[in-house]
Amino acid sequence: MRRKYIFLLAIMLQIIVPKLFAQTVSTPYCTSVEVNSYSAGNTALFELEAANYLNGLSWAGNVTQTAPATGVYNCHNYAWAGTSYWMTAWTKAALNAFDRSNINSTPPSGPYNVNRYWQDGSYTEVSESNATHVFYGSSNWQWVFGSGWKCPDDHSAKRITSGANAGKYESKWGNWGCYIHAKNESPYDASNCRYFKETPPPAYYIKSGSDICGYPGQGTYYVNSSGYAGVALYAYATSSSPNNYVWSAMWGGQCNAWFQWPNGSMADHSIYLNYGQSGGLLRVECKMYNGGTLLGTAYYYMTISP
């Protein structure tokens, strides 16, 4: 039975549609992940393969197809890339190429591409019951006679957290369609799963207009030809509602080296280095209040380069 399982998976993953070009998408924390663009391929053949695979399986009736077969995108992209990109590209688990038809080739030792989603802190590893994303693995490479190197756990899925299918998974099966299924009811080996959830934002934080990803809490700014450096900052509260913001800035023990506007009360704040000051670190502080109650404090650190 095990040999049959590997052979079936090999059929599904073997037919790769022609690659068009490589590009990148970003994790929530702005780390680049390489993806490839493919054509849809022979979708009728892919649907037939999937139907043949499911035919006769005891758990086939538990599986619900949610999207049609296509070679345009794969499981890793569907699970991790976000709603703007999840059905547009193919994310390989690892980047290092090797000859899958050569038994003497060395398969990749880890998922050194898709793992950037959790290596940079965008996702945090949690228990299965708290997970929204699941990585099955990608290191269990096996040599399959007649088919070459195959990895039966090279897979990612979303974990459904609400509704009638709560606790089940939804994933793309290679070139086949997307399916809702139990963890152990798919073509993939589920014995080495890891579970993740997107890292939540801090309760209180400050971002600049150029901080499009993550919550860095810091930035580097350069003094211009007129001797000034400046930035617009924005204060955020994740789960409370401030109605007053008190900003302050400290530069090497001085509070008067900076122009600030406005003086408080607003969630957005512009701050400028006075002429003659250059080089060093500025700490910007924002205290967030609701009425007279202090809800929380956030900081932003500006490194000033002359």
C-alpha cells in the first residue's frame, strides 16, 4: 500500500506545466519569497487524475472540491501568499535545483524558500488547535523507481477555524484542484506537520509612511542638503480606541533639538531635525489616552545619518 501511495503522488506531481518566468512575493514582514509563473496546463487531464485518485478511497466522500484543477498555482502559494497572490503563482518549498531523475543527486535538506514566511517572524509556530496555516514538510525525499525523486510531504494547507468545516484543512493538490479535507485525508504524508498562525501586531505601535510591512519600530533617515531630516509617524492601537495622543522626542538627553507638529492630540505626527543637529539616535514616544486614562505607550527609534 505504501508503494502504491508514493506512485500515485508521483503521477500527480510529475506533470509540471511549462515555466514562464520567476518573480517574488513578500511575506507580511516584507521578506521576498521566490515564485514561478506557469500556464494552466491540461486541466481536463488533471481533473481526471484527481477523480481516479479519489475513486475507491474510503474517505473520498469526506473531501469537497472548492476550486478547479490548474497548474497556475500550488499548495504553498495558496496557503501562504495572501489573498492578492494565492491563486496566481507557484511557490516551491526550496530553491536549490537538483536532478530529480538522478539517484545520485542530493535533494534539498529543508524548505529554504517557503520557510521565509515563519523565519522572519511573519508567522508564529503554535499548537494545531490554534493554527491557521499548516506546513506538512518537504524533507522526506524518496527515490521512486521509474519516477525519480519524490517528496510525499511537500505540502502546505490552511486550517479552517470556523463554520461547519472548522478543524478541517483546505489545500491545493499539486496541479489538481483545491479541496477541503481532514489532515490525514489527502495525497500527502501528514506525519510531520508544523502549525502556524500569523503573528499579531503589538497592542500599541508607531509606523512611518514607508513602513509598509511588519512593525519595525525603527528607521534610518538622512540629513538633506539644507541640514534637515524629517518623517511623518502614525500611532496605532490594536484593540482599544485612543482619542488623545501625547507625543515627545528625546535626542541625546535634549528635548529641544526637534520641531514637532502637531503638539499632541493626533494619531499622525510629523517630526523634523533642527538645523545643525546630525548623526545619532532619536527616540520618539507616543502615549495614547482615552479621556484621562492612559491605554498604552509606543516608541519609534530614528537613526539619523549625516
